[in-house]
Amino acid sequence: MKFVSEDVIDDVIDALEDMNDDQYEKQMEKFAEAQPVLVAYLFNDENFHLLNDDEKGYLQYLSLIAWMSNTKVNGPGEPVSEEQIGLAEERNYEILEASTAKNFRDRLDAFFDGTPQEDLIAFAEEAVLDDEDSGPDALVTKEGREPIFIAVKTVIDVLTA
């Protein structure tokens, strides 16, 4: 699996920002066709009932960026299974819960140990922490940080396995 660089991720973000709603929908449809189980996981309210609607949309957007970036570098991967997603998510929660750091950013440090996809994980980290100083105006609530980071990290893990 080739390394997905920050430049690739930034190019994908720029491309998505230049799209109109129809083009964006087409990208989501391509994602859903290529990874039906993964997209079903992302749209399952049971998994993400703690998130508000904006956070759910943001999670789907972040996952689309991760998928498009990985596909651009490594080509279309095999569709992932529910079992792969479950195992990756469980492993990610174990890593997070094993951390003794008090600060959320510091709790994420363990995810960088030995990862071949450091830039993708940094992208996920920045996505949930970017506007932490915005207070009540932040897109990601304090409660939403953990499930969104874990979900995007899980997406990255199963796509780059």
C-alpha cells in the first residue's frame, strides 16, 4: 500500500470544494458503489446516534476524502466487510481507551505509532480538533470528537489494510 501524502489529501479537498451539489452527490454514489458496506456503516444512525446532523454529514465528507485520496494513490480497493470494519473500530477504541492522557489531542498520539499512513491520520486528527477554540460555534462538538475520529480512523484502516 502506497503512502497517501498530505498533498494528495489537499488536492482531493480542493477538488471537492470546486464541485457543485450534483457532482458531490456523484462522488458519494461512486463511494457507495465501491464500498457499499463501509458507506452503510457511515450512514447507520445506531453507530452515530451521539452526533448531530452536521457532524454526521461532516463524518461522511471526511470519509469521502479519505476514500478518494486512497483511491487516487492506490487505485480502487476491494470492498470491505462488516467484520473488517468491526475489528478495526474495536482496535481503535482499545487504543484510545488505553491512553492515560487527559487532553484529547494527546490521547490521539498513540494512533501515530507505527502507522504507514501518518498523513491520513493527521488529516483525521486535524478535522476533529481544527476548531476546538471556536467554543459553541465549533462544527465538531466535544462529544462528537471521539466517535468522528474513531470512525474516520476506522475508514482509513480498512481502506489501507
